[in-house]
Amino acid sequence: MTFDSMWSAIEPIGRAADTGGYRRFAWTCQDAMLREWFAGEASARGLDLVTDRAGNQWAWWGDPDAGVAAGRAGVVIGSHLDSVPDGGAFDGPLGVVSALAVVDALRAKGFAPSRPIAVANFVDEEGARFGVACAGSRLITGNLDADKARGLRDADGVTMAEAMTAAGHAPEQVGPDEETLARIGTFVELHIEQGRALIDLGRPVGVGSFIWPHGRWRIDLDGEANHAGTTRLQDRRDPMLDLARTVLAARAAATALGCVATVGKVRVEPNGVNAIPAHVTAWLDARGPNEAGVRGVVEAVGSQGGSQPVEESWTPETVFDVPLAQRLSGLLHDAPMLATGAGHDCGVLATAGLSSAMLFVRNPSGISHSPAEFAERHDCHGGVEALTAVTEELAR
């Protein structure tokens, strides 16, 4: 199956020898290798490759503008290729590789689409480098301000604009892209499940129903740099203690409000073993089944007396195209409908008013954003078969 050969080709790219996890961050050399691989796969299939204003890649089978003119905008399938720090192999790439395999499967059976079909590779979905998730889709939909995006900095102080320039993409082009959005009639994103629902249900594939509201907040905690060995405890202003209170407050509030909350990224200055920190910056990720609960978690964290959390991104509850989801569930033998706490480019497009749906492939580990993330090969093939059936139905 073409899925297997493509999977083998990208498997080594960005894989860390020490952890086995992946470090595929936006606008890096690893990202460039993956984008080049995607372009090569598009060329090998005779697909027309287009890069939009944000740097997202679109490989078109058929003329998308002719489709728009005829009132039959395209069917888009795909996902992203970047990762979180030391992430798993499947989150994102499974959807891109599967989408390319769908093109092969449809052509092998002689299918002639009446709507153009595109395979999409969204840039910077994870936000691992610049801190804003789904940056590529947020930019083209206007959900992320272009000037703000260009000014975002990574841990080394490099701005997104500088990183784009180094990678050969013009940052001045970044912004809402109505031409690209007009070409999308329907978007279906296949993704590994980030939980255990399908393994518990004994089903290989599910259909997304909605995404929990979620956001990211920056918390700045000031202290006073001093010597770790000579400064009396009562004389210290140690922001690490404020950090500890912040983490515990987030956990307690999330438990009480039926949400989840994580402080997963911390920057300490000067970050010396024998120095009391002068400053700590922490990032809070909070999600839940309703906005009130998530906002309640953030308020509880802010009530600790330190700096108020600064919102860096927010995604409201995202409901996918309900009739479309129900249609796909029926097409896939009453596949179960699943809600998710994870954000996706599909959700950003849905929020922008585009018809969008998700398919989830069973993850027996129940683990995501980790090298332990996994999908059985026969379930991956089953996901390709499901996405093929869905694409054929929507593009006929």
C-alpha cells in the first residue's frame, strides 16, 4: 500500500535519537524537509501545488478556481506535519499521508471527481515554536492578526517573520486569504484519536462532533535574583514558589470545574542551579466542555496574587458541520461520534464558517503528544479506506 512507503519515507525526519520523539517545528530545517517531501509527492501524482499567504501547502487534483466558478468548490483532505516537542509520529502526519493515499486509491479504481480534490499540509499547527496553535489556519481565516504573528518570538528570540524569511517565505504576504478559503467547499481532517474512546468501544474509526473551548495564557512571575547558598529563606523573593502555587491552583480549579489544565512550559531566568530566579514565565493550557469552566480556571489562577494571566490564544467551542458529521457516520457503518479536547486546523476552518468534519483513527495507547502515541498499521489502512469512501462520496 502506498501508505506504507510514504510513512517509511518521513519516519526518520526530525526524530530525536535520545527520546524517540519528534522535533518538527515550524520554519526549521526539519520542516523544510517535510515540505519538500510533500511537494515531491504532489509532483509525483501530477497534482498542482499551491502555497497560500501563510505558507500552508495545497496539492490540487483538478482546477480549484474552475470548481468555484461552477459552484462546486473543492473537497479538501489532509492535516499537518509539524510536532510538539518530542511528540509522537502520528499526530498530524497520519492525516497527510492518508490523504495522499486516498488520491492513489481513488485513481486506482478509476474515480473521476466532479469537484476538485486537494490534499492540505497546514503549517505550524502545534504552535510549538512560537506559542500559538493552528497559526497557519488562523492566519488565512483572519483569526490571528498578521502583525502579531510576525512579531511572535521563539525561545531563542527569533521572530516568526525572521524564521519565515530564512525559510524562503515572504512574511509581508501573511494575512487573511479569501482566495484560498473560497476554494474550500468541504474540509475533512483525519487524525489519530487523542484518547481511549475508540479502543474502549472496539471501533477503528470515529467521527468528530465538537471541540472543547480552550486557550493558552502566559503568566509572568517576578522575583529577586540572589545567591542560593547565602540568602536566608525569610529574605528571599523566589518566583518558583509562586509558580508552585499557580500549578496547584490550576489543578484544583480544573478538578472542581470539570476541566483540564496544564502548566507544561516554563522559562526561568537566569536558570542557574545555584541562583534564586529573578523571573519565571509559565504558560497555562486550559480546556473544558464549556467556556465558563475554562474561564473559571484562569480566574482561579489569577487570584493567587501574582501576575494576571495574559491570553495568547483562545478557541471557543467548535461544533463541526452536524449534517455532514451525521452523513459521514452513516456512511462509515454508524461510526461513533466523538467530542475532543484537542484543537485542530479543522476546528479553525469550522469557526470561520466552512463545512468541516473530522475522522479519528483508533489509538490503543490512548496517549498523544508523546513517543508512546501509536496506531496499528491495519487501523491506519482502515482510516485510509474510510477517508477514501468519504472523499468519493463528497466529490462525486
